[in-house]
Amino acid sequence: MPWILLTLAGLLEIVWAVAMKQSAGFTRPGPTALMLVAMSGSFALLAMSMRTLPLGTAYAVWTGIGAFGAFVIGVAALGEALTPMRAGAAAMILGGIVLMKLSAPA
């Protein structure tokens, strides 16, 4: 269950990062409100997952999901550049998430 909570927290991190971008510096109320709600949910789910998971593992996986997801959304929906170096960096983030999961205590 803590891994499910952590995954949901990471997905909400993607939502709030994209909403922050769409808020145009907090000048648009809709995206700003979405960002605040998603951020609150993300932090709450992260905190719940940390009841069981080690701090370093939970935080690294949470930020990794957010970073990788924001990168994918940026490229797929916002027209950001997909260069070999950026793709390689994203692959390393994804690899780190997988290694953190595999190395976590049972």
C-alpha cells in the first residue's frame, strides 16, 4: 500500500508542476487553484507513504516520478525539445526510480 500511495503522490506532483506552469506566475486562478489542491494531496500522500517507507527512498522516488513525468508532459504537450542528452537524463532518472524501488527493504 505505501508504494501505491507514493506513486499517486508522484502523479499528483506532475499535476501540480504542470498547473504551476499553466498558472503563468499565479496570474490565472484556475491553474493556481489546481496546483494548490494537487500539491496538498501530493504532500499528504507522500507523508502517508513515509509511515512505512524510508525517507531517502520515498523522497527520491517521489521527486523522480515528478521530474520524469514533468519532462514527458513538457515534451509531449508543451513543445519542449527532445534532444538525445535530455532523453538520456530522463532515462537515468527513470533508472534511479527503478533502482530505488528494487533496493527498498521488503
